[in-house]
Amino acid sequence: MQRLKKAASLLRQNLHCYGFHTHHRALSSVPHSASADVLDSQVLVEGKPWSRTAILNRPSALNALTAVMVAILNGITMGGGAGVSIPGMFRLATEKTRVPLIEEQLGNLVTDDPSVIETTLENYGELIHPDSENGVLSRIEVVDKCFSHDTVEEIIDAMENEAARTKDAWCISTAKRLKEVSPLSLKVSLRSIREGRFQTLDQCLIREYRMSLQGVSKQISGDFTEGVRAKVVEKDLAPKWDPPTLGQVTQDMVDRYFSPLSEFDADLELPTNLREAFT
């Protein structure tokens, strides 16, 4: 509480310098003042190694955000907006908060920091509607039971068994979706989330930035391109993953997502000396 009071005090002191803006659309990292040149220069272009270092529609200044921030995640929180707000010190979720993560459906691991999100879930506060059948608490035991296994294969088996036993719609849909997305991305995501539990925010951001560039480089797999084709371009919703099954995903393929970048791509450098005052 004392930290929150200090943050509020600093916010009041800085409002006249930075201004205060509110809006009701989905939270986005693209400012209204962003010029076309700035956005064009940050669009990922397939086949050009240097362009992969750009982050889609995210002005570079946001990567070095140092202002004290209180994020109210009321509604859909995804993409760049989630990437900017969730790593902050003060985050307030409501009963309307929704965090859709579609990276595995696109066959890519991007920069919304799912490992950072996961590591903070166990510290959630009291929910406004703790008994809601759509709330996380109503399924927390099932989630803990099924997702505590060591491998993706075991997790999917547990979800399918739970779905068959309970006939619960959420269990059925979750098991179905896990079998539809990129097998390689699932295994990479599981490792990333588990490693994130023991890493700092800086370490998570650096690791996921590295994973993102490895994912879109097509040196390991073309799943990102294929996922975009199937869901965004042609919209046939029938991606042909490579490899197509979990059993064909090798440990070497997963390890390469976490390996150092090539000579064309430098690792992410964070301004750690300018980190928020309360971290």
C-alpha cells in the first residue's frame, strides 16, 4: 500500500509535465502522434534479417519506458498494449479483463511476455466476483491439475481425460485448441513459462525477444509464416505445421529458440539503469 501511495504521489507531480490521457478502445502501443514513416520503418519484412529486429507497430521509445505507470486492464488486453502495461509495477485487473494469447495459433512467440504474466498469477488479489462460473477461481483446480505436468503431451492427455470425465465445455474447447495450434510453439512456450518463474523481468524480456526473432527467421520452422497465411491472409484456418505433430518436435529444435542470435540480429539491450523507481 505504501508503494502504491508513493506511485500516486509521483503521478500527481508529473501530470502537468506529461499530460493525462484516457480512452475506451482496446489498449494499444501505437500513439496517435505516430507518423507513417515511424510505423513503416518498424514493419517486419519477410526475408530481410535486419527488419526482423523491428517490433510491429511499437515505437522504440516504449521499449525504454521509465515513467511510473498504473495500468487498469479493463477489457481486452493484448498485443503491444499488453506488452507495455503488464510488465509495469502496478496492474489492476477487473472482472472484465481478458488476455487473449494467439501466438501459438500463429506459430510464433512474440513480445507480450506470457511468462511474465504467468509468474504473477499466483499473486492475484481478491476478485470482484470470486464465485463467477466464468472466473479463474472456478477452474483453478483443474488448471493446476492438468497443467502441472512436465510435457505438453502429458498436459493434453490430462485435459482430454478431464473433458471426457466432466463433459465441461471449457475443458473440451481447451483440449481441442491445444491440438490445433503449432506443436513446436507449444513446446517452446511451455519451456519459456517454466523458465520465467525463476527469472527477473529483464531476463524474461531478453529471452522472449530472442525467441521472437528465432521464430520469424524461418531457420528453425516456417510456422509463423504458415500461421499468418492460414489465419490472416487466406483465412482457410488449416495451417500445415512443420513439424506437424508433437512427437516430431525434437529437443534441438526447442533449444535453438533459446540460443544466441545470429550475427545479423543483436540481443535486446534494456536501459536497466533507468528502470522504474519502484522495481
